[in-house]
Amino acid sequence: MAYEDIAFEVADQVAIITLKRPEQLNAFSGRMGIDLAAAYTECDRNDDIRAVVVTGAGRAFCAGADMTAGAETFAKQDARSFSAAAVEVAAWDVRKPVIAAINGHAVGLGLTLAMQCDIRLIAREAKCGFVHVRRGVIPDAYSHWSVPRAIGFARTAELFLTGRMFTGEEAVQLGLASRVLPAAEVLPAAMAMARDIAVNVAPLSAALSKRLLWENQWTTREEVGRKETALHHVVMGRPDAIEGVMAFVERRPPRWQLAVTRDWPAEWPE
């Protein structure tokens, strides 16, 4: 696919998706949403991709909705076609670890999309905010589900209902990101993490664990136990369960054999 508002490349089994409208601080466009969904789809179905990094070109990650249309920015939309999801395929739909390298400002939709990633590293200099209520709309991209499950109801309510801005440092303190770094170090750190995953993590094991993490916030302890047991039966006794142990014992890099698309359990929806 020919991408317009993102850049997409694969190196060393890591896909790098770069939001690419730097003059607009990577403000989100309709075309960016189409491109991002296509890139996520490719990452999911391509077994040569083991991990994904999402970042922004220039000094921002994503400044939120493109408001160059002025008063028409949030104009009434067709009820049959509009979705607040913004991107048809979310980062959590990709059966590979997705790391958000938040290299700069992440505001509004830029931040709610980052919250769909599995891991977030953020620039200390970043300015962040769920500012939607200050623009006359409400948080989007499933954020009323993704953010409370990450940081709890009370903190989410404060951030959503005030729309206040905060720093990358506070984002980590709140639990929105796992690590804060100088802006210049965010992407290299994310790439190092992704390359480590690509080499040392069994692809199918990571995919199944990721699916369980995202699915089971509201299920019971007993239901989680049943699913963990069922998925152990998917991986135990198979080549990667043998290889993971032998690579550790023999002190060598693992040679994984199971593939996400080929070996995904039929009873577990893709």
C-alpha cells in the first residue's frame, strides 16, 4: 500500500510506523486513520514482523485532531458511517507487542490512540492531555475503556473531566506510560525493546498473552484461570516451549518455530 500520512518500514523483524505530518505536529487526518489501520493489519498478518514501534516525525507524537477546518472540525457526521474509534484496526488487534514511542506532544486523539498500544515510553518534554472537553467533544478511540483500566476511575475522571495538560513525567507517575526519557532517547529505547522482543520472545506466546491481557480486565479470577490453563495447552509440548528452555540452558539465542497466523488456536477468535 502507498502510505501518505504515515511512514512504514520493517527492519530486523520490527515494524516502525511513523505518523508523518511534522509541519502540523502530526495532527490526525482521515488519511492518517486509513493508513494506520492498513499498517496495523499488515503487522498482524505478517509473521516476519515480531514487534511494532509507533512514533511521530519531528518534535511531536500527535497533536490530536487536525483543526485547520476551524468551525467545521467537529461538524455533524453521518450517523451510519461515523465512528469515534478513528482507526478501524486498533493497536490491541495486532497480535504482536506494540510500543508507543511518544517522542513529543500527545494531545487529544494523539494520546487516546497511544493508549491502545501495549507499552508506552514517553519524552520528559512531552505535553499531554485528554483535552476533548475543552474542545466541545468527548474522549475517543475507546478511551473510556482503555484509560480507566490503566490508571483507575478516579485519575481518569480528573484527566477527562478537566481536560488539563500534564507532562511526560506526570504521565509515568499516573501510570499512563511505563518509562520517561529525554525526547532524543525515546525512539532508540523503544527500538531496543522491540529488537529484544523480536529475538528473545516466542511470537505465539506473546500474542496469546497480549490477547489475554486486553480481554480479561472485567472477568473473574476463576475465568482468567480457565483461560490461562486453556492457552497453556496451546503452547505446552510444542516446539517453542522446548526451544525456550533449551536456548536458556545452552546459553544461545532462541530459534522460534511457531507462527502467529499459522498456529493461532482455532477456538480463539482472531
